[in-house]
Amino acid sequence: MQLVRLHLSHFRNYETAELTPGPFNLIVGPNAQGKTNLLEAIFFLGTARSHRTPSSEEAIQDRAEQARIYGAVERGSVRREIELLLIRSGPGRPAGGKQVLLDGKAPPRLSALLGVLQVVLFAPESTAIVRGGPAERRRFLDLLASQVRADYLSALQEYTTALRQRNELLKQIRAGSRSETLEAWDLVIARSGAALTRLRAELCAELAPIAAQLHARLTDGKEHLSLVYRPGGVEEEEAFRERLLALRSADLERGVTSLGPHRDEVELRINGSDTRRLASQGQQRTATLALKLAEIRWIHHRTGDLPLVLLDDVTSELDRMRIGILFELLQELPSQVFLTATHLDEETLPRSASPNVFEVRAGIVKPATEPAF
């Protein structure tokens, strides 16, 4: 899978931008010039969302009504075109929003975009997977699996909607309203929640040994990373429904649903110690990198394709040894790579990559005029 063309209009600090990427792409320039914005645009093409903000309007250039992101993707002899519009709210557009075109046609759902262009991002904020709360690790699983498995995305969407509805009903009943629809939402919660629990358990079981192997290579075998899934629900639909019923009084008292995959946890441990509380910053970065590399291998195992790899300022986040191992591992499964850096460093970047180099300054991107090395 290759992104062969990227075009932006009114996106972040880019009035307009055009890239023709190759297999290995270096995006260089001083800080705060727009390097990360290019990776964000590619991430948008793959996921219909930003990795930096929950509000897509923030990515629209000031005074513009909308931003446009266009990408052409080639998978073997097949070419797909993705166009994503980010629309600012305003008169006649109170909610703003997003519109997507795939091969020039509007799909029935925005989520149809997922899986057309699979992406794996490693950025400084990615360490939240390791050092953050359980929601960060659930989000990590959801984004990974939703790019590959339609059944996972379907279960996640159905469960998220049902959970929101059930929690709202619980609050209304607690406030004195009567509702006869709680049982109906319990059935949906049980069906989708059990399915999501099973799928997350399967994903974690497949991901754990891959991450452990990669982490051992990154630490020269001195550390062991373990990943253990702790479900907040159960895998059997009938058992799930029975437990919901048993907990109904407590849920009504609290006004929230106490059972389900929204309470899942994924424990990460290095040599048996909790990575959140006891790991150093260096260990947290290495564990995050192992998980990101495991994403690449899991996607390849599941689909036969290699995702795009987006590396934002990784050379300042990792030491030289880990950077060297990172590029060795990327060459074993040669994904298309986009790497941002403030400058070229031939001691850490692989010569065999024959990189395309793009220079970014003040929202203008152009191919570098000098050879990379």
C-alpha cells in the first residue's frame, strides 16, 4: 500500500500543498513550520479523525469555510482516491462536520473510509498509551482493530450508541421518569458488548506475543513487556444480559452502566512492574514503540498489506541504538514511511532507504534541492 499523491487546501497552516511521496519520505524543517500537520493530514485520510484534537474544525485554516485533504492510494494495480472535507460550522451549517468521497462517490457512512488507507502513527503524545489511563489503551485497540475488521467496528459503534442511550435512561429514571425501553437497550448492550469483549480478547491475545518479541529486540533482551486484557464485561451474550439485570439496581442508583467493555483495562508491565507507575520515561517510550511496531505486524498478518508508518520527531524521542533497531525492523516489513525531523542526520537514518526529502517552511512544502546524503 502506497500513498502516491497528497494534496491539501486550507488545512492548518497550508493554503495549498502538494506531495508526490516515495517509499521513504523525510519531512524536514524548523519547529512550528507545519511538518506535523502533513502527518496529521495523512492520519485524517486513514481514520477520518485527527490524532491531535477531537475537533476537526481546528484543522481548518483561519478565515476558510472548509479544508480539503485529497489522497491517491495504490495497492498493487488498484488505485483508490480519498477526498475528505472538513467543514466549519456557521449560518446554514450549525454543526459543521466532515464529508468523504471514495473514488468520487459519497459512501453511505463516514466509517467506510476505515481500511482504505491503514496508518500507524508514532508521535511524542503516543506514550499516553503506556502512561495514561485505561481509556487511552481502549482507544489504541479500537483504532487499530477498526482499520482492519469490519465486525469490530460494527460492534464498537453499536455498543457506543447503546451505552449512551442506556446511561441517559438511567439518569432519567433516577430523576423520577418512567421508562419501558431499558430492557430493550439491555439486549443491545449484551449483544454488542459480548461481541466487543470477545474481539478485544482475541486482538490482545494476538498482539501480546508480537509486542513482547519486538520489545525484547529493542531492549537487547534485557526487558520483557507483557500485555494482559482485563475485560469489564463477559464474552457470552446471555451471561452478559443476566449480569446487567443483577446490577440494574446499582446502576439506577449511580445513573451509569457499571458492566461492559467501556470499563476494560489492558495491563502493560515491564519485567512484572506496572509501566504507568514504575517505568522510566525511556522505558515508556520503548514500550510505546514496541506496541506501534506490533501494530504494523498485526495489520500485515491480518490483511497481507503493510500500513503507512508516520513517525513524528522520533529521532528526538529515542536514543541512537533504538532508532537503529527501529529502522532495521521497518526494513524487514518495508512499509511506506513518513518521518519528520528538524534536520537530516545521516548517522541515524538508513542509507538503503533512498529517501525523498521535503522541506517545510512557514506552510510551504517543496522537494529538497540537495541530496539527502
